[in-house]
Amino acid sequence: MNNFTFYSPTYFVFGKETEKQVGQLVKKYGGHKVLIHYGGGSVKRSGLLDRVKASLDAANIAYVELGGVKANPRSGLVREGIELARKENVDFMLPLGGGSVIDSSKAIALGVPYDGDFWDFYCGKAVEAALPVGAIVTLAASGSEGSTDSVVTNEDGMYKRCADGDILRPKFSIMNPELTTTLPPYQTASGITDIIAHCMERYFTKTKDVELTDRLLEAVMLTMIKEGRRAMTDPTNYEARANIMWSATIAHNNITGVGRDQDWGTHHMENELSTTYGCSHGAGLAVLFSSWMRYAMKEDVLRFAQFAVRVWGCEMDFQNPEKTANEGIDRYEAFIKEIGMPISITEIGGKEEDIPKLVESMFHGAPNHGNFIPLTKEIASEIYHMAL
Amino acid sequence: MNNFTFYSPTYFVFGKETEKQVGQLVKKYGGHKVLIHYGGGSVKRSGLLDRVKASLDAANIAYVELGGVKANPRSGLVREGIELARKENVDFMLPLGGGSVIDSSKAIALGVPYDGDFWDFYCGKAVEAALPVGAIVTLAASGSEGSTDSVVTNEDGMYKRCADGDILRPKFSIMNPELTTTLPPYQTASGITDIIAHCMERYFTKTKDVELTDRLLEAVMLTMIKEGRRAMTDPTNYEARANIMWSATIAHNNITGVGRDQDWGTHHMENELSTTYGCSHGAGLAVLFSSWMRYAMKEDVLRFAQFAVRVWGCEMDFQNPEKTANEGIDRYEAFIKEIGMPISITEIGGKEEDIPKLVESMFHGAPNHGNFIPLTKEIASEIYHMAL
């Protein structure tokens, strides 16, 4: 096990009707004027925005609002948000949404107190100061409600990059599973895929003797297989949604990932797919992960066999562990397909001739990708081809 | 799943030689003068106390020290610590030890800013203010390094009671598994038993649809079975000690217990054993838990069968789930015995005629015990008898 530090000071408020506490929570964490940040009209149609405003009014918290966040959030709206927040003396960011809205809010939070361009933080500049963020989560997927990171796409070149630092953990996150019961199946399935992928990026490691975090990651994945199926067939099932929602947080606040090297190569490859083809992040991961595993398996067949046996219930073939490992990957792929996700680049509109451009874009100013398998341009290209 | 809040702001610093960072950490968290609190001479013999003082000196942090904490820490030393801390203007508590030392420090931390008797907080008074605590952990067991609680025995009547509140979570906890490799087998085994018990107190619940936390608790227990065995047969194995040490934290910082009713009846019954017979807390739990399970099993046989199958690797007998459930309890008991723990009250020096006194003491000023099985005096007495 590697040495590590772990610091997760987010105050999670989980359960039915918890969004009504938002005014008091903003006050508790020192906010006076918030920027309510959201995507399209769903927060209006569902009445969530009105409930949030009522709670803020009751706590005498002033607010401005900025909607329009798209999936895979863009730099243009972030810049607009920074300008608005400065002009209006906003001192607290309040995203209502999933990972895209929360990540866009984190980017604005970074940009407001910074003299330079917020994008610096997405090119490796150390994250040190940011406005406080409190999130109201409407989509179980990214885990951004408890995580240290923010992913944004720069419209100048369409590069999708990540900023990271403990200060980006939200001060509080309000998580009401009821808010997720009206999600369309595609978004639900994208979330399920993303949550499992966050576990897999941590699971495939060369760090030895990480039994506890192995088991914790398996726990989340096993839960997602059961509750993911239940949410797909019975979308309004509160209990399935609740288990999925807390799984999203546990999968990515890094309690399951401490003390071990992590991979993240597939996430980096995915960034190019969602940016190029406009698919959801989860769909992009769905398309790539089986191919990444089939490529990576030779590095440590027994780790993949463990994944097959413990997560996918395969029987260990002691004469032929490679067969077991492959069976695990097949079952993963079958599950992803079962919940309605694409499993090939072709299905999301990609073409073989795009691959050189995907690879070039991925490596633009970012030479390092992956740990379990350090990706070269050649390997990335091979995995994209396998995923066609 | 129940509604819940979760807030765990402790900064964990885990790994080899991490105790050298203590001076900088105390400074970071605003301490100027610390009370170094510890048990017997082992922190001196091991050189830990000297290393800690050197780090404090280097960071210009002043200190006083108070040793003498016993297992199952006592109110007398707590009062002495409160007086010393006030006289010396201590503003930060620094325990070096396991749960007893950390809990004693939390009690002093509660008492210093409070006008009344610190014991009030152990009789139900709300915990609102306390000196900050930073822990250096030398024993993997109680999870007090990440938990909200403190257990102390009042020498006036020998009542062992608990105070609880988010403010009792340490500001930081330094966790170096190397410090645990010299522990005697009995203490190691007591710790292993305590960690598994913290999972079991949460696992046996009537709250429905808690698949994620079920799986997370199973993850910790499975890890403890594997790594516990490894540490018992190979005590200096760093990797086993590291997995056990982080398991202790995960088992009790409540990340595995949110959203579900928890039991804790066995812990309350145990308090009487360690207070009366001077056994370790882990030994007292070892003695009681199989009997508690055999008594409680009828409440939900399938939950015990799940425990047997998922944690202890039993094969499900679909014709006779009770047989499976019993087999799981038997395997738990065999494991506890294998690592050298007692499995009957007789083994720790208890006698049948003591039972009425144990029961009376347990219910003295504390009428409520247990959730999965609400304990009456009659039930507690029956379980004590079963454990003879």
C-alpha cells in the first residue's frame, strides 16, 4: 500500500426533501450572495429552482442565476459566470445539477479570485483558492458532489481537461434521490456506467496489498449491478435511486482509492469521444472500457480474473485464468449493453478515419495518460481501433 | 434507506514515518501548546515520544505531557488532564495511542472549555465545544481516530458511557502501520475483534434496501478475515498491518453505516465485562457476539444467512436458511478462537452469579440498548447466560 493523505470535509445531507435546507446551509457556510448555476429547463419544470429560491429567501440569502450549462461543460459559459459573479459580488457558488453543472461551478469558483485565466488550473497550475461551492445534486454519476476535481472543455481547440485540488470539494452537498427518479433511461444508464468506470479506473492497479480498497471497490460495483438493473426496470424506485446516488459519491470521493496507483487512461481517451461526437461521458466510457480491458489484461491476468470472479460472479478456471478474465470482461460488456449503452465507437457516430485526430487531440499538451497501462499514441490508437 | 447526514472532516495522514509531520500539522490546525497524552512506557521505549517532541520543537510548538491512560480509560485521569490543560493554557490535545488514549483526550478536550463536570456529556448532554484533537494512532481497533465518539469509565460507580458529536472527530490523525507491528498478539487480536464488531453492530439492521452499506461492511469484514490472519501469523507484515489500520477507520467513521438503523446492544453489554473483569474491549466483544447472534437470529434469518454466505463463504442451504445462518455464526466463532480470543465469559473470569449485577449496572441511568433487538433486562440476562 502506498502512503496517502485523505481529506473529505464535505457535509453531505442525504434524503427526501433535503433541498429545503439549502438556505440554512449556505448561511452556515458563510455565503451572502450565491450564483445559482444550472443546465436547461428541467430545474424549472420540476419546481426545484423555485423551492431553492424560497429556501434562500427565507434565509435572507441574495442570489443571481446563470443557466445554460451543457453536458461536457464549456469554457465560454465559465467565463460568463466569472464575469457575472464578480460584477454581482457573488461569494458562494450553488450548482443545481449533475457533474457538468457542478464542474462548471467549480471552474467559476476557481476563476473569480484569480487574476489570470481560469484555464491555467486546467493546464496544471496548482489549485489554491476558490469560492466555496455547495451542490444540489440531480444526477447520480460524476461524484463531483464529493470530489476534488472539475472537468471542462475549452472551446478554443475543444480540449477537455481536469483541474484538481482538495479546495474543490464542495462545502456541502444536498442529495435527494427523488430528484433523479424522472431522469430519462439514457442519462440513468450513462450515470451507472460512469460510476462503475470510476471504480474500474481505481481497481486496475499494480500496487500490491490493497485488499481493503479492492473489496470496497467491488462493493460499489456489485451494488451498481443490482441497483442499476433495478433503476433501469423501475425508474421511480426510490431505494434503487438512493443506493445509486450514494454509490456515485463513494466511487469518486476517493475513500475507495487511497493508497494505490490509479489508471484513468480510459477517461482521458473518452474525453475525445464526448468532445468529438457529443455523446454523454458515460456512453463514451461504455464504448471504450471493454477494449481497454482486453488490451490491458495481459499485464496482470489474475487481477482481471479477480474482477471476473468477485464482481461478475464468474467461476475461476484454475487451468485457464485468462478464460475467466475474458468472461468477466464479456459480462461487463453484456451488462453495459443490457442497460442500453453503446459498446462501439461506430454506435456513437465515430469512424475509423477520425482516430488519428482523436489521438493527436488527446496528447496535445498532455503527454501522460494511464498508469496500469501508460498510453503511448500507438497504444491509444490500437484501443480506439479495437473499440470500433 | 433512512435520510442521513455525513460529515467527516478529519485529515488522515497514512503511511511510513508520518509521525514526523506532527509539528507542522499541529501548527496548521492552530495549536500553540499541546498536551501529549499517552498510556504506559511503550511510547517511550519505542522512541515515538522523542520523535514527536522533536517534531513539535522544530515547529516551535510548546507541550506538556500526561501519561498513565489505562485500557478502558477512567474519569480520574480525565479530571487530572482537564486541570493540567487549564493550568498550562493548553489549546490542542495530542493523544499517542489507541482508542483508550484518544477517547481520554476527547474527554479532556470536552472538559476544558466547559464550566460543569465533563461527565455530563457522557450522560446525554449535547456535545458542542471542545479543544481540537490530533491523534497519532498506535493500535488499530477503536476507529476513534476518525469517529465522533469517546467512551470513558466513571470511577464513581464504574459506569462506562459514551459521548458523541461531530466536534469530537479529530482534526488530523497520523496513522503509521509500522507503529503497530510490535503489538503483542492479544492486543492485535482484540483490535481485529473490535473492528469486525463495529461492522456487525451496523450490519444487523431492520432498515430495508441498504445494499451499498451492506456490501461496504462485508468488504471490511472480508478484509479483516484475510489480513487479520496474516497479521497474527506474521506480526511484522507491514501490508497486513496497513490494511487492518485503514479498516479500523473505515469500520467506524460511519461511511459504512449511514442511512441505516444500527444495533450497539452488544457493545453496551460488553462495557460491563471489561469494567468488571478488566478484559480488553475486544475480548469482551469476542465473548458476547456469537451469543447475541444466536439470540437475535430469529428476528431475520435471511439477514444472518446473507452474513454467512457473503462474509464467511458458507453455501446457502435454500431448504434450510437457518442452518446456513448458524454455520456463519459458527465460522465467526471459530475465527475469533483461532486468533486467540476467548469465546465465553468463564474464560475471562466471569461467573454466573455476577450476571444480575452486570445487568443492573448496564441499565443504571441508561434504559435503552440495542435496535435490531431492543434489550430488556431479561434479554440481556439471557444473552449473558448463553455466553457463559
